[in-house]
Amino acid sequence: MGERFSSYFFAGEWEWRPGIPEELGRLDTICFVRQWQSQDFDQVLAQKTTHAWTGRISGESAGYVCVQFIPPELEILRLGVIPEFRNQGLARKILKELESWARTVGGETIFLEVHETNHPARRLYAGRGFQEVKIRKGYYTNPPGNALLLRKTLG
Ligand SMILES: CC(C)(COP(=O)(O)OP(=O)(O)OC[C@H]1O[C@@H](n2cnc3c(N)ncnc32)[C@H](O)[C@@H]1OP(=O)(O)O)[C@@H](O)C(=O)NCCC(=O)NCCS
């Protein structure tokens, strides 16, 4: 029996496995306004430096992350949880999985950009110890806004 994931609303077997472009594209389309399709994941995952995983609960794909790893730095390119699984600690779990993997491959720092109005994401990253290092003014166009560059140093 594998690891369990449980929250107030659901519980089930947790599976963490390498992401497949088709599945990643489907999840990304649900999670983002400016979406990556499966062909986009095909292209980025063709690079040796790019990695992606999906998290499943009882066989249902619930969230994913896609990163670029150029040792010792990781950059989170995409991270999402589909709406019916949100606000139950799943993105936190995904970040923990990512950080564990990063430590095993010599990752020292994780970076990402987040829209300044994306409060769920900002709260998620703040809770996992990410800190704001820079503001990129006018970085986003859809919807328009500034990007915050966040960084976490892995202990
Ligand atoms: C951001 C996102 C990944 C969060 O996923 P999630 O599984 O709901 O997050 P979690 O349940 O693990 O919650 C993590 C923290 O965010 C907070 N949070 C989650 N949803 C929230 C909301 N709608 N409003 C405010 N805070 C919220 C939680 O309370 C929790 O805070 P805590 O650690 O202080 O308790 C999800 O909302 C999502 O996929 N959004 C669309 C894609 C996106 O914006 N990705 C991030 C791009 S950088």
C-alpha cells in the first residue's frame, strides 16, 4: 500500500510520478489563463534540464509541477492544482515532493515568478519559506501586472 494523502474533504492513495505531456497539458489548461498545451510540454520536456511530475489521489490527476534544473538552481515553470482539489494542502505537498527530489540531485535554490495579485500562490510559497527577491514591473500582460521573483534556499 502506497502513501496516503488526506484532508478534510478527501483521502486516498498518493502517487507521485513523472508527468506525461498530454496529461500535463490537460491539467495546465484547467489551471491557467495563459495555458501550455501538450505540445508545449512536449517541447520543454525534450530538454534534458526540464522535469515534470503529476500528483494523483486514488488514480485521479490532481496537480503537477514542471521545473528547469540547471545545477544547483531550479526554476519552477508551472505548478497547478485543479480546482476541485484546491485549498486542501495539495500544492504544499507537491512543493515538498519537489524539494525532496531537488535535495537528492544537488539542488540548492528554487526560483519562480508569481503574479503579484496571485494571493493563493503567494501564500503557498510564503508558507514554504520562499522570499521575495525582486519585482519585475509589467512582466505579465494577461492579466497585466508585475511579477514577483521568489527564492528559497534549500537547507
Ligand atoms: C496556487 C495553487 C497551486 C494553490 O494550490 P492549493 O493546493 O490550493 O494550495 P494549498 O491547499 O497547498 O494551500 C497552500 C496555502 O495557500 C493558501 N490558499 C490556497 N488557496 C487559497 C485561496 N483561494 N486564497 C487564499 N489562500 C489560499 C492556503 O490557505 C495555504 O496557506 P497556509 O499554508 O498559510 O495554510 C492553486 O490555487 C492553483 O493551481 N492556482 C492556479 C495556477 C497558479 O496560479 N499556479 C501558481 C503559479 S506561480
